[in-house]
Amino acid sequence: MIAINNISQHYGSSQILWELDLQISTGSCTCIMGRNGAGKTTLLKCLMGLLPISSGEILLEGVPLHTKAAEDRAPAGIGYVPQGRDIFPLLTVEENLRIGLGVRKDKAKHLPEKIFELFPVLHDMLQRRGGDLSGGQQQQLAIARALVIDPKVLILDEPNEGIQPNIVQQIGDVILQLNAEGMTVILIEQKLGFARRVGREFRLMERGRIVASDKMENLNDQLIRQYMSV
Ligand SMILES: Nc1ncnc2c1ncn2[C@@H]1O[C@H](COP(=O)(O)OP(=O)(O)OP(=O)(O)O)[C@@H](O)[C@H]1O
Ligand SMILES: [Mg+2]
């Protein structure tokens, strides 16, 4: 469903992504893993149009995505939870969530009930300012905001960075549930235990390239030693 073909990306004169290929099939749950600085976040930003690619193409169900402006990529059905969450600290939880509504093609006026079933804590905190939530609650808010658009694909960039274990567990449950209901998930994850619990497939990145791709059960110690910081 998502085909990233031969993309390269540069920050000025330094090349970060090198003729990278990545295929994500519909309904899969894929973990992208690799050391700090491998280019994982850069890859997702290229996918979302937040960074320009220098060559190559990105297709969503066969339709070019890389030629669309960034603001037209979420409405194409992609929910994105950026690294570091990026919620609006001065806006309330409700206002943060409503931003997602503006992106929906169907002009829905009400927040979907589903997000409060997944994250009941947000319902109790609708009028609280985003910046006053705990780190774990902010992460739940960021995921819920991505889900407001009812995406076909959910992309999460290290959702568990600096978050307490019980919320990590809950976020894992939510991802598993959404994937079981048919949502395609792309997850950047450094924590091996979480990746193994949630991911069905893995892709390992090193220096701007995909260097290994397989089913999660085939992620062995040799690959982990070679390409991950553990
Ligand atoms: N705005 C920028 N200008 C120049 N170089 C950048 C910029 N942002 C990132 N880089 C460089 O691009 C490379 C890839 O960074 P990226 O953030 O994609 O890595 P990552 O795999 O997501 O790392 P992490 O696991 O730490 O999040 C790094 O060498 C980084 O220093
Ligand atoms: Mg990153």
C-alpha cells in the first residue's frame, strides 16, 4: 500500500537518506529500528512532506504522495504522531483534538467517541491545557489527535520515549487493537521488548538505508548486535 522507491534526502550538502526502498503492505504493523541518527525520523518526515526528497517517489495505493503538499498528506489517510509529541501546550486537550477535525474530508463536527474509548483519561481532561498533562498523557493526546482524522495508516515516531511503564503498556494495547481492526501501522521503536510485542515485521536502518527486512520473529541476536544500540 505504501511504496517508497529509491528516495534520497539531503540537509544542505549532507545526504541523510540514500536511495532508500521501503514497502509497507496494507494491514501490517511494521517497526522501523536502528541506532540514533540512522535517519528514521527523517524518513517519516519525507513521507509526511515535512522535508523535501531530492529524488525517488512515494506512492500510497499506487498514487503519488510525494508530489502532494504536506497539508494534503494527512487527508489522504495518514495519521502522524511525531517524535517528541508536538502537542500545543497552551491549547486545551479538546482544542488540540479539534485541530484534527479540520483535516477530515467529511467536515465532521464532533470528535469520534472511539478516541475516548481508547484513552478514557482524555475525556476527563478535555478542558485542561495540553502543557499541564503528564508526559504519558501528552503522548496519548498526540495519538488521539492523529486518530481524529480516522486514518487508514497510523505512523508513530518513538511513542514510548521517556514514558512510564504502565502507559507504555496501554499504548501497546491501543496499537495492537487498531492493527487488529485493520489499520496499517508504522512504528519507530528502539525498545526491543515493545517492538517484539507489537510489531509483526521489522525494518532495520543504518546510515540512511534499509539494511534488513523480515518478520518480527526472525529478528535475531546477530542483527540486533549489528544494527541496534543494545
Ligand atoms: N535539520 C537538520 N539539519 C541537518 N542535519 C540534520 C537535521 N535533522 C537531522 N539531521 C541529521 O540527520 C541524521 C538523521 O537524523 P534523524 O533524526 O532522522 O535520525 P533518527 O534515526 O530519527 O535518530 P533518533 O533515534 O535519535 O531519533 C542525523 O545525522 C542528524 O544529525
Ligand atoms: Mg528520530
